[in-house]
Amino acid sequence: MTNYDLIIKNGQIVTADAVVQGDVAIKDGKIKEVSVGKPIEGSAAKEINAEGHHILPGLIDTHVHFNEPGRTEWEGLETGSRSLAAGGATTFFDMPLNSTPPTINKENLEIKSSLAAEKSIVNPRFWGGLVPENIDDLRGLHENGVIGFKAFMSPSGIDDFNNVDDESIYKGMKEIASLGSLLAVHAESTVMCDQLAKEKISQGKVSARDFVESRPIISEVEAVRRILSYAEVTGCKLHVVHASSRRVVQLINEAKESGLDVTVETCPHYLSLTVKDLEEKGVLAKCAPPLRDEDEVENLWAAVANGEIDVIGSDHSPAPASMKEGKGNIFEGWGGISGAQSNLNILLTEGHFKRKIPLEKIVELTSTNPAKVFRLENKGTIAPDYDADLTIVNLNESFELKAEDLFYRHKHSPYVGMTFQGKVKTTIVGGKVVFENGEIMGK
């Protein structure tokens, strides 16, 4: 009889391919056996009865801003990783900006990696930055393990992380292609957004709707068209982040069909919030690209159902409450939504229950595809020899999200007050329970 560290029994096991009832046995941080239709024979130091619950691969959140070091008062690796664990995520990719210093060379990467090893209760990975002044540093970042590189085609909002111009992004993409890595881009037109914002502000038009109109969908479309042309010439693998419209997604899918190696990500807030929420909640729901109207939300869900979107990441970009006050001018407040803890809740409630998106599709977008796109071996599914990164969810349980439920450093989010269907009960990282029944278990 085999001795395991943990056996999860009687659960509905969800992968990108199927939902089946069975048991999962774990030892030394790995899944050792998945038994369907009959109990696992063996003993374990710990057993979890998942009867009536679903077992999913842990979410891989490809897009978070944890801001440490330098801006830990906005969020940190400890509070950020706890929030992810509470939301069923077991791996995150931290963006290179918002921390000071930003992750634009290997020395800065080492600082962040060391802090994550000390503080994070889920698996950390890191993006390297591409800025005009660091093209010679890209190789060092790649050789020290960054998941890929991130560039802004418009101002980032952070003084020490400059956006790229056309020449520097072209040179950077040539270098990234030579490394066999990929580039993620924030794609909005600087010229369009800057000029439209100046016009609005000069006319005293500073409402939520004015902000949205200053960053139109065509701004994303223009930037994506431009970066796709550079990808074609340089051969650089491309990942377009936080697409807010199906028009952007369709451009990328056309490029895929022509042979380009390009993927696209959207975020839960573009699938659940609209301009009306921005009008009601103010800067709390401000982000860039901005929220869109209801028809765009429905079109994005159609893209999800049709297999046009590759990845869903939170773009968790927190800030202190004092920075989320627009004081009557929404252009002045910090643009970033706190949402990492609610990813799975939103996709289950808005996707699975409201729009009948299969659980397999949700797993594909949040676990299996991220593992494939970013070459994470042994993650993203539930199978023998894969990492034991799992989340157990009760789909029959609904709850209202309250501020005190949040593990963020600053307990605010546009999702507070919403009712969700499907509650994360247990999160397991490397075979160890780190979150259970509302409590953080891991250190």
C-alpha cells in the first residue's frame, strides 16, 4: 500500500478536456495518481473529502502588480500572494513596473526574487521590462529566468518605467526574438490618448464617460496593428495584454491565421464591469484601457465561447485609497483595479452560471493555456507527475463579497458588494494547503 502526503477524495476533477469524478493522490509536491471511478488505494498523512465539490488546477495569474520593493505600501508579495491563494490561484507573474527599482536588469530581478522567496505563499514568476534604455540588459534578464518581457506603447504612469517608441520597441523585439522569448505589450496609441485627454480636460469634460472617450477602442486597434507588423518583421513572439474589445481580439486572430506567433489576454473586469460601473464607482473602477459599454462585454464573452481568447489574467493593479479619489476629475485618480482575489468568482458567476461557459473552458483560459503559452512544464492540468497546484471549489455556495473578506493590503475593490456563485474552499500549492475555509494556512 502506497503512502501519500495528501489524498483528495470524491471530487469532480476538472481539466481542459473533461469533468470526471475521482480521487487525486499527492506526494512530494507532485500529483502521483488520479483515479477515476474507483478509490485510490493507499494511506495519507492528510485526506480531504471533496464530495460535492470541484477540483481545478490552480489558477495561473499572468498579470499582477505587487509593487515590491519600493511601493509595498500599495501592495506587497505577502498580501498579494495571500489574496491569490484565497481566490484559487497558485502561480503569478509579477509585472516589472510599479516596484522601485523596476525589473529592468538582472540585479533588480534578484532583489524581487529574493523577496518573493521569503514572502510569497504561492509560486512566483516575473516579467522583465523592455524600456528604451535597457535593450542590452534583456539577455541577462532572460538568462536569470524572466517569463518574458513587458513594454508599454503609451505612458505607463510610472516615472521610472518609460514607454517605448517605435525604434526602441523594434530593436527590443529583435533581441527578444533572438533569445527565443516573448514580448507582452500594453497597446494603446500615445498620440490618440494624449490628444483626446488634453482636449477633454481643456474643455472641463472630466467625467467617467469623458475618460472612456479619451481612450477609444480605435486607439487599441491602431497600436495592435502597428505591433503586429513589427512582430511579422522581427519574428518576435507577441502577447497582447488586457484587450478590452472583441475588435482587438479579432485582429490578433487574423494575425494568427496568417502565421504570426501571437496570443491575446483579457481581464475579468472587461467581462463583468461597464462604463456604468465606472460612473457609479468612480476611480475604484478606473483602468487603462478603460471599461467599455455592455455590448462590448457581451462581444468579449462571445469571443471567449468561440475560442478566440488565449488567457485571462487579473491585471491586479492596487493603490492606497487616497489615490483612488478623483475629486470630481476622474483623470486625476490612479488607474488600476484590485481584482486578483476575485478572478475565479467572476468567471464562474458571469461565465459558467450566467452564460453557460463550460468549466473546461475556464480551466483552459486560466491554467492550461497560460502553462502552454509561457512554457511552464508540469503545471496547468491535473495529471500524474504534474505539480500539485490545485483549488477546490463549492459551486453550490454563493456569497456576497465584503471588504473584510479581502486579503489585499488595501481592502477596496469594485467587486465589493457583489454576489458570487462558487466559493473557493481550499487552495493547495506544491502539495501543501495554503488556504482553507477562509483562512490562510501557509507561511
